[in-house]
Amino acid sequence: MAVVFLGLLSIWALVYPGAALACSFHNYKPAKTLVDWLLNGETVVLARPDPDDQFSFKISRFFRGQSDGANIPYLVDSTSRRRLADNPEEGVVFARSVAGDWVRVLYLAADHRVLVNTILQNADDWRSEQFHPERFATFADYQDHPNRDLSRLALQEIDRVPYPMLRTLQVRVPEMELLKSLRNWNDYSYRPINFLLLGLTKSSVARSIVNDQIEIMQDLDNSQNLGAVATALIELEHARAIEKLDRLYLSNRSQPLAKLEAIVEAMAIRNSLGSKETRLAILQALKGFVAERPDGAAMIARHFSTRQDWSFGNYLEDLLKMPDTLTPSSRLVVSVYVAQSRAAMK
């Protein structure tokens, strides 16, 4: 049985290679942060202006790796040069990519020193699992730090954790700051986490904003943040949110299937976290969705399997017995989920 189950997992990885993804609702690859480089980079250094040439950088400390004689091919800009001259304990962090190119990571201000030391001291533990609780707790403490670079770094870290872990966060970012960031085009990449945090505030303002946004997005072709908004809505409105998402999206035949993927993912995330009433609403909504659009079953299989939730196993197994209801690709995905469900229940 174990061999069969592992074989199914291998097939699943081929059918849906993104199955290990966490929360985030990103459809882009997040850029490496200071934390990523300090934990996994081959060469990470702190550099300051060369005393013999103030326009060139010279390595003053190795965080990871060691010297191979390579020079950093960046010029010291005038702003950094003045700031570094006034602050001898500060510097610029550079890292070398796998291709051997130098990447400027960030300006390391005095405010960063404690955090950098914490990362380096805990590096072995934090590398031991994908979402180490202490790593999450550390950055939860920085979410409202007055240094904007640090608070943004904290949000990038918090954005990566699975939603059940995110729900344990005590949101300290002021609601007005979240709303301000949502209106700022330069903060576009922070929109998913901002919506998720807004939902966790449980405020009446959050309820109004998220309800309005979910209605606006039904008419948008580009709805990259739909999953985060839907998850926030469920956090705020529970079963009523499921009914609204069903009415605006799942039961709306004009909505493209690709867009509905985010709605199904939000429901899968919340299925194991919600009340009995919410879970029943999710079951009814998704059963109705598949009855109208059978190939949507592949979405359910993908996202519920990712979360080891086999509650749709029996229902999707019945669907497989109906001839000509699924495309070959959808049938394969659903078959793998049903087989996994059977194996998990034994």
C-alpha cells in the first residue's frame, strides 16, 4: 500500500507540480529577500566604500561564504556614499547568485543589525523546515516596525506562511496603514497579505472594504488578488461569504474557469478551519459548481489534496463513474485525488 501511495504522489507531482505551495495567492515568483540570502545564499557580504576609491565597494564582512577575489561591480551612489560616511557601522548587503552575478540586496542600516544577528544565530533551525514557527514569530514582531524596510521585510515573510499559521498572528499593523498600502500602486505586491491581514482584523471597516472588493472583482479580467480577497471575506462573513462567492462566481457561467481557481483554493483553505455551518456551505457550493461545470472537479482535487483534505473523495469518486463528464486531463487529476483519499482512509 505504501508503494502504491508513493506512486500516486509521484503522479500527482507531475499533474500538479505546485502542490506544495502555501498561502500567499501569488502568481509570480517572490523575489529573494535578505532572509532567503542569509539562510541559503552561497556568498553574502557586507560592503562599504573602498578607502582607496570611494566610488567602489570593498567587502568588510562575510555573512556567508568566503573571499574568492571577485570584485563587486557596483558603483557607490552619492546618496549611499554620504550616508555610509556618517554611519561607519552600516553597509550594503550583496549576494552572489547561482550564475555568479552579484545582487544588491539592501542597505543595512543600524536598525537591521539585531535582526541580522537573529537570523544568523537561528539559521540552522530555520533551515530545518519550510515555515519554522520561531522564524514566523520573529517577523511577527517586526510587522509594525517604524523602519519601513524592516516592516516590509516582515510582511514578505508573513506572506509566505500557510493560512492556519497566519491566523494565529496578532495583527499590529494599523488598519489605516493597510488601507493606505492597498491604495498605493508601489505596494502592489503586498496586496495579498494586506487583504489577508485586513480580514484578520475582523473590523466593520474591513468587512465593508472586502465585500466591496469581491463585488468589483467579479467584473475584472485581471483578478490576481481574488484568492486573498475571498479568503478574507470567508474570515469575516463565514457561511454568508460562501453563499456570496457561490452567487457571484461559482454559479456564474460567464466566469472563466481559470478565474474560479482562486475561489476554490480559498474554500479549500478554509474548509478545515471553519465551523460546521461554513463547511456545509462549502460542500454545497462546490457540489453545485461541479454539477454545472464538471471539469471544475480538477480544481477541487488539486487544492483539497494539497491540504490533505479528503472530504470530497466519495463525491468525486461518484463523478468518475459517470461517462463523458470529464476531459481526460481532469479525469486523471480527479482519479489521483480519489485514490489518495481511499489510501488515507484505510
